Amino acid sequence: MTLPPTYNAPPFLQIARWILEPLEFMRSCQHRYGDCFRAEFGAGRHFYFLSDPKVIEQVLTANPANFDSGRANWILRPTVGDNSLLLLDGDRHQRHRQLLMPPFHGERMKAYGELICRLTEQVASQWPLNQPFATRPEIQKISLSIILQAVFGLTEGPRCDRLRSLMDALLKLTTSRFGFVMAFFPILQRDYGAWSPGRRFNQVMHQIDEELYAEIRERRHAFDPTRSDILTLLLAARDETGQPMTDVELRDELMTLLLAGHETTATAITWAIYWIHYLPAVKAKLLTELASLEKQPDLGAIVRLPYLNAICYETLRIYPIALITLPRILKVPMEIGGYQFEPESLLAPCIYLVHQRPDLYPEPTTFRPERFLERQFSPYEYFPFGGSNRRCIGAAFALYEMKLVLATLLTRYELTLAETKPVVPIRRGVTTAPKGGVKLIAKGQHSAVSTPIASLCQT
């Protein structure tokens, strides 16, 4: 039986490197051991990183029944709950996926387009002129506003304000390095007194739950089928047996949408803003493309722009928000790529390492959107949203939001980087974000190309 090579270091050192320097950890292990290597993160389970597209294809095209994918994501349970799509498998996973899918496609998604442009303009109009500010927190305001209105239909009011504040507090707790350590070691999540992170985490989660359950109760009691937000659609949804989602199921899925629906997208947009302004040729080419739009373009014309699309794709390639796909725990023995994997092996197709392969992406550390105009990549060579039945259900919505936020900002404002030094990636919870949040300077409206999207921002 052939086994993949193993990273030979104490488990506590391996998990420390995975938390503190994940990119260097993966690059060094791939250089030393090849495209499949084993790490030991404790809990008695072997963790296999895979970065050969042919091997990844075998995993993503295998029968999903061979894996426990939900169980592999146990570190997410304290925040999203047992009934989250991310933690389900089998029939329950398929049921929830079918119920959650409709709001993220077709006309339902297009209905949020003008909302995205308008909320982007509302936040950006408050930016200080001619002085540096951190971009990422501002983009997160936009993204959170979008998801609160898309999911709940909330734009203002006490509950909206409380959820904004509570989500901000939760992210501060969970996206720090210590927060990520807490996720791996549940003992740290316990209440050890007034100043313990565990007590603060539990308090914030309790307050969020109060708001979510109160909203669910009120909306059930006074159900309005004319509303277009996602909660309305989920309240009305029925599975194949005619059963609705329970309050607990709704809470867990709403929490999943709140977290996954704005934190990751905000990070991706921030990276895109950085690259566009760090590389003058990229910015000039994008502005030219945006200026070619009609004076009152429809949203479809914006999101179909080829170079804007290529910028978004390259942003998600060079520093993918998720470094690995959602892991999968094998339930049966399986031979993959010439290796024999035993049950309980944890397989992690590595998005970052595949996206950095020079045989697929020449000069992989160079930001070059043109590569996505020159060729197409298979879903095993480029997969920033994961794959198979665990692919992110909000992928289309995230790209849609990225494009419209970028188009709005670039056509409305003259922005420059406050610092010219390269920005480096750091771990931010389960994502990879730019260190320092990318500092920008706003110099006012960009008069040369301010006309095309202005009408959408002011509707």
C-alpha cells in the first residue's frame, strides 16, 4: 500500500504553522513532498493536502456518498450551528441545498443589482477626501449592508443596527489568529470568567440568536409573500414532502448566509481594489472598458465586461479567499492518484497550491488578468468556490457583487493607494486577507467616466 509522504514535525508545530503562516507552510511542504502530502493536526486524523488537478478531479467527481463532508467542518459548528448547509451530509444536505439555491440565481439575483450599486455609493460618499483610510472595513460595510437587505430586507432600524454591531463583534473575535486557534481547540471557547474570550464569544452568539429568532417569529406571524428577501423565500419554501424549514434550521442557515455572504466577498473586493490600483496598466485598461459602456447601461452589460470579469477571476486565483476546499472525510477505502487512502482520512484539495502552479499559470505570483482571456481552465485547475456538491451556493452572487461594487467605485471616484509598497496576505480566520486592509486616498469623483453607472447608484 502506497501512502503519501508525511510532514515530519510534532502536531502542535504543524498546526501552529497552519495557523500563523499557512501559505509558506503549504508551499514548503509541496516543494519538499510533492503534490500530495500528509499533515498531522491532532485529533488522530490524517489531513491530506492535494494539489494535482488530476487527483483533485478524482476527488470532486467521486460519489459524494463516499465522504462525510459536513463532519469535516466541525470547527464551524459553534457559529453556524448543526443545521448549517456546511455541516450537513446526505439527504439533509441535498434538501437544504435545494431550498437555499433559488435566491442565488436568475431573476432573483438580478433584482439585487441596483441595490448593490446604491449601497456602494451610500458608503463611498462618506469616505474622507484626500486622507488615507483602510479600505477593507469600508468594503465590509458595503457587503454587510447588501447581505442584510438581501437576506432579511433590513435597511435601517434597531434590529438592523444591532445585527451590524453584533456581526462586527463576532468577526473581531473569530477572524483573529487567536480566534482561529479557539476554533481548533473547543476548550478555549468555554466561559472562564468575565475577561475570557470564551465568555465574550458566547455572549455575542446569544445576542445574535435572540435577534435572528425574533425576526423569524415576527416574519412567520405576519408573513408577507410580496417581499423579495431570502428569508421570505425560505419561509415559503417546502421540501419534496411538503415540509417547511424549522426555526432552528432557519437560524443556522441565516447565520451561514450572514457570515459566508459578506466576510469573504468583502475580502475579495478589497484584494481586487488593491491590484487595480497597484498596477496602473490594469486600472487604465479597466477604466477604458468601463467608459465604453452606454450612458445608461443595464446591469447585464456591466457584469459581462470581459476585462472586469478577468480581473475578478485573477483576484480569486492569486490569493484565493479559501486556501482549501471544504475538507472531506473518507468513509470507505479509496485509491486516488496512485495512493491508497483509508477511512477517516481527511482530504483537502488545495485551491491555493493549484492556483500557483507554474505549469498552469506561468509567473503565478504576477497579477495578470489576461490569462483568463487567453484560455479557459477546467474546474479542477481553477476552483475558488470549491467543487462538486459542496461548491459555494453563493458563487454567482459573490461574482455579481464584486463586479458591480468595483464598477461603481471605479466610475464614480478617483482613488489611489496611500502606500506603494506591496501588500502581503495574512490569515483572517478561514480566509486570506490583505494585511493592513489596503489604505486608499479618495480624491473625489472621477469625472471622466462618472456618467455610465451614476443612474444606477441614485435609483
